[in-house]
Amino acid sequence: MNLLDNTKGYAKKEGISNAPYKACSLCPRSCGVNRAEGKTGFCKETAELKIASACLHFGEEPPVTVKGGSGTIFISGCNLGCFFCQNYQISREGMGRTVSAAEFADICLALEYAGAENINIVTGSHAIPAIAEGIEEAKRRGLTIPVCWNSSAYESLEAIELLAGLADIWLPDLKTLNIQLSAALFGIKNYGKTAKAAIKRMMELSPLHFTDSQPEKMLSGVIIRHLVLPGCLDNTRQVLDWLKENADGKACISLMSQYTPVHSASVQTDTGMFPDRFINQAEFEAIKSLIYEYDFSHLFYQELENDDSWLPDFNRIQPFSNALAKPLWHWKKGFTSDDL
């Protein structure tokens, strides 16, 4: 790496330390284990920051993909544990390797050098102190593009405050507001309540702001994702009701139809076995009807594609199809380009 160290004098953010790891309370699960001594909680990670891949991603929402692609950094581990996770290799199976704050900053700067529109940190809720340290170093060394926090929204308000001033764009999920469904899918009943509070705070921290020269490019703001689950359209309607009342005009809404059965996609709910299938055509037509019915100010939705060819494999240097991403760093090899 020969990227210039263009120090800007960013001060270390007060209140960020390794203390939360010692009796871990970084996420609402509050496992209480001492991750600083190498123990792991629900997230399956210690206090060390582990990542699996970094790439220019061209499959994110238009305001963050724009032309250059979103500079995604995939963090190993997860504090929610969706049984249908498409990134299960890194979220539940521990794939990835440990990096220092300096190497994390190197990756951020390399992504900007490669043309990334932003730094998109995926599933880092359990590693906020280490990630914040890496972001600070990257900014000190000259990072200028926005930082996007891409998470499940299962985050405490205290954790979000650690990112205030560091994250410009927030990309949270709002998976469900149904207590029974939350208990079946994630083993917790408080996901909806926690996610609503987190998303409200994110909207307070980052009002929508797009560039004047590129109206489609987001510099700050919130994009709230909702993954439509097969057989659960009532769940989607409940989520859209809340979003219409609380987020319309304050955030962009992203409806996702990419639910894809993976190897572990079967779970018992209070209404029977969760459907182990893609969204069908009838459900997709119902989704489009809901889009017109709710008439959000800013909304994106995915076209229906009952295909799993896009699923990532983080064993590969190129985890995605060539059309979806350009790899830059991989846990097996490090940097994948000699042009940096």
C-alpha cells in the first residue's frame, strides 16, 4: 500500500474504548462475557475485529451504489443470527481474519482510491469500538467519502451514539414488528421495539441529503430495508404501517424480495413451519399493490428473481458474480489488486 497519509487531525471520539467488551453489553443481548479475554458471546466473536471481504458492490440501493459502487466491508460475526442469512459463512461460521485498526483504515482508503462512493460497513454491531477506531484512523489519514452503517438495527441507543459523527448514512433493516415472529426467527421478543428506537435515532442523526450535482447520490440519511418473507405479508403490512407513520419523508424505504432458502432455512413458528421457498409471483404482485397503496416519498423495490446464483461464497476471492462486485481485499489473500 502506498496511499498517502494525509493527516487531518481527527481527535479520538470520546467514550469509545474496549470497556464494553469486558462484560459485553455492546448489543441488546448483553451476553456479559469477557470478550477482551478471548471469550465469545452470541455473536461468536472476541474483541478482535475480524473481516471477510471488501469490494466495490454494485447491487446496493441506487443512492449508495451510484456509479462507482458501494465500498462494502463484510464484518465476521453477527448479534442477530437470522436462520436464513445469506452471509451465514461469516455471520455464524466464523469465516474471516483479524485486522488491526491500521489495516482496517488501509482498506477504507483503498476503497476510496478504487472509486467507491462510500464505505459500507456490513453487520458490525458487535464490534463498534474496534470499527470506530478504524474509521477514525482512516479519516485522520484522509478518508473523504461518506461512511454507511449497514446493520440489522438490533442495536442499543448507547451503541449508536458511539457512531454519531462517524457514520453519515445508515442502512438498517426493519425485519418484523411481530413479537411471536421475532421470537421464532431470532430467539428474542424485543427485536421490533429495539429496532424502532434505533431507527428513530438514526433519522435524527442523519437527515436526508443528496448532492446537488448528482441528485441520486446520498451524502447522509437513512435507508430502511425490509425483507419480505414468504407467507408473511401481514408482517410486511405491519412494518409498512409503522414506516408510513414514522419514516415517510425522513428516510428512503427499500423493499427487498430476495429471500432465498439457504442450508439452514427451516424453523417452527406459531403458525407452523416457516416456508422454505422463494417469494412467489402472487406475493410479489401483492407487494407491488402495497407500494402503490402506501405511496412513500422515497421507495425502492427489487424485481422478483427466483434464483440463488447471486448468493455469495466468501471462500472465493470474488464472493459474488462479476456483475455484482469488484473484489479488493479478501481474508485469505489480503489486497487483491497491485494497483493500489
